[in-house]
Amino acid sequence: MFSKETYIERRRVLKERVGEGLLLFLGNTETGMNYADNAYHFRQDSTFLYYFASDYSGLAAIIDIDEDKEIIFGNELTIDDIVWTGVQPTIKENSERVGIGITRPMSELAIYLKAAQAKKQTIHFLPPYRGEHRVWLQELLGIHPSEQDSAVSVKFIKAVVSQRNYKSAEEIEQIEEAVNVSVDMHCAAMRAVRPGTTEAEIVSVVQAEAAKHNFGLSFPIIATINGQTLHNHAYGTTPLKDGQMFLLDSGCENAMHYAGDLTTTMPVGKSFTTQQREVCNILRRAHLSALGAIKPGVEYREVHRIVLTEIAKGMVDLGLMKGDPAEAAVAGAACMFLPHGLGHMMGLDVHDMENFGEVYVGYEEGRVKSPLFGWKSLRLAKALEPGFVFTVEPGIYFIPDLMDKWQAEKQFTDFICYDKLSAWRNFGGIRNEEDYYVFDGGARRLGKYKPMSPEEIEEEHNK
Ligand SMILES: [Mn+2]
């Protein structure tokens, strides 16, 4: 964890920005997979980690701005718990490490909130994303789960985002540690993928790299020969074949839960085919065009447009598109090949603060998302500012169902050469992803270099 002063300062700024009322923070709890004692992997809520650091189940906290009080609620371990889990630091000890002197048993949380309601204090809470939290909020505040989404505090959300969106030097150090191990995960996969291995085997190799450091995954591994399926979490056990491509999208989170998120597409056999190499080089040019554009003040929607234009150019060269590439990008025709956004904020969450709603994190106040297919999937659109950490992850995909649908609907016939496209139905999909940090005057990649060009990937692959 960081120093006590870091957490005290974070809460001081938060109190100042919200200004009045009472802030309620619900930590995460252990949840049974198939019975209570056989729980899912425990992951503390990221906002709770940001302000209180305590990485334990069953905690809540209150910052009572009006009364100038900070309290952590939770039950100290009983002898039965200690027999089961061993001795742990007490809640009191953990709280003191972040500069909080008051701790209370969990039963007192409801009492405190009832008194606040009686005094007509504003109780601010954040959007719940777990069923347990919805039940808990209903018990604590009397708000039905179906009414909680409209009762969340936008002021609280905006204040937290206004802090967590700007990474400090000590946070960058943590993220970089996670990215470096994530690069190791990818290089291990590049060396392990061979004809005859399976997706499942590669997953075990990737996981082992994170496990060596006792790091968890920042999201379930995507490891597939069907790269055109964007979020495929199923792993095959049939042997991989020469001529196929293997897409790995994975990252770890370090001990403090800061994330890394990378994607690499590699050949299964010794090298890419000529056709695959051509598309990989288009992707590489698109990636480099993004890197050339990112700096403070540039809107990420503009970087997305530049990348779509570059991909459309490449598709024109292949004879799969026609017309002006820049127009094809803006109109949405190029989204046939890149239907997702160019990137997202990253921090304690791999999609940072997505639980609050993407528009609060990645869009300017009052700006709504584009309704256009492809463009609507842009998670980060606003102007880049010093302190932002985000991914750059262009991809090129050939999605047969999307081709069929658009062709049947005669969509973008001025831009897309459907007659040529049918020969590419089985190409699959490729993506390359790296993590970036914007600072005053520029931007830099986080973590060590990961092979990007087809030749660099083949070199690592054939080591
Ligand atoms: Mn990503």
C-alpha cells in the first residue's frame, strides 16, 4: 500500500469536491460459488481500495462530511474465524494505516445511517454492481433495488472520477509493474504456441507467468484462434494447426490490484502467411498512427477516427473497400473491420471505473455517445489529459455474420466491396494492444516493449 498521507489526502480532496452530506462506501464480500465456504476469488471494490486500502471481505466505510468523521465498519475476527483463516491484522490496525482512528462493528452501520436519515442528511452512494450490494443498500437505506440506479449520487461519481482518472507517479509505478508481468505472459505465449498445442494449454502457460508473482488476472484470458469473436472466453482442446493465427488478450493485476491489459496476435506455425502478414502490417500502421497522435489535448475520438481511416486505406489497397478512406471512417463503414473502440481507461480496474458508467469516465460533461455501430463502442472519447492511463488496441476483423447482415441490408455499398469480401470469410481477426500514459507534453508506453511487427512476433515465437 501507499503511505498513510496518500490516503488521507485522497479523502481530503474527495470531501472538498463533494462538499456536503455523507459518503457511503460498501466493500466487497465473499460470495459462495456453490456453497458459502467455497467462495469465488475475493476481489475488493476498487474505490474502496483507492480510499481505504483494506483488502479484506466484509467492510464498509462512511465519510460524514457534515460531521467531519471517517469511520470503517466491520467485525473483528472471532476465534472460530482465526481457526479457519489464521490471525490477520485487525480492522483497527488496517484503518490506522490509512489514517482512520474510528472503527465500529458492522451492526452500527445501519444505526448510523438511520440517524443520518432522521437528520435529513444527504447520503451519497455509488452504483451497485453486485446483487449483495443491492440487498445491502435496501436494508441500509430502504431503497428498492430497482430504484437504486436512479438514486445513486452523480456528484459522488464525478468526484471519484475526477481523482481516479489522474494517475500519480506512485500509481504509474504500480501499473508499470503489472504491465511488465503482462508482457512476460504474452512473450511466454508467443514461445509456446505451436502446431499441436491447444488453446487450453496456452492459457495454462499465460496464467503461470502471473502466478509466479502471486498476481491475479485483471480479467479472464481471451486465448483463441477465432480472433474475430471479440470476447471469447472458451478454450478449445483440439490441436492448433499450421496456418492458423492465435489471438491472446490478457493481463494481470499486481499485488495492489493495478491492471495491465495487452493483446498479441501470433502465427501458430513458424510464420504468418503472406495474406496474414499484409493485414498485420495494416494493423501495425494503424497502431503507429494512433501513437503519433496521442498527446494532451487531443480527443481520443479523433485518434479513433485516424485509426479507422488508416484501416480503411489498407482495405482499399486489398480491394475490399473503395471510396475515400477518411469518409468511410466517419460514416462508420470502416467499423465493419473495427467494430470496437480504440481503447479504455485503465487503473485499479482494467476498464477503469466502468461500474460508474462509461460516459462519466471517458466523455466530456454533457456529451453523449455516438449511436453509430462501432462508434458507439468507444469507451474513451474525450480529450487526453496528463495523468490519463489508457489502452491503444486497434484490431482488424472479418466477421461473417456482420458481412452477411450488412450485405443483405445493402449498407455502405459505396464503400464496401461485398463481392471481394466473401473470399475473406475465414480470415479470422487480429488485434494489438498496449498501455499508454499521457503526461505534460507527450505520451509514453507503459512497461517494457512487447513484439509488435509480424517479424518481431515471429522472432519471439521461434526462440
Ligand atoms: Mn483492453
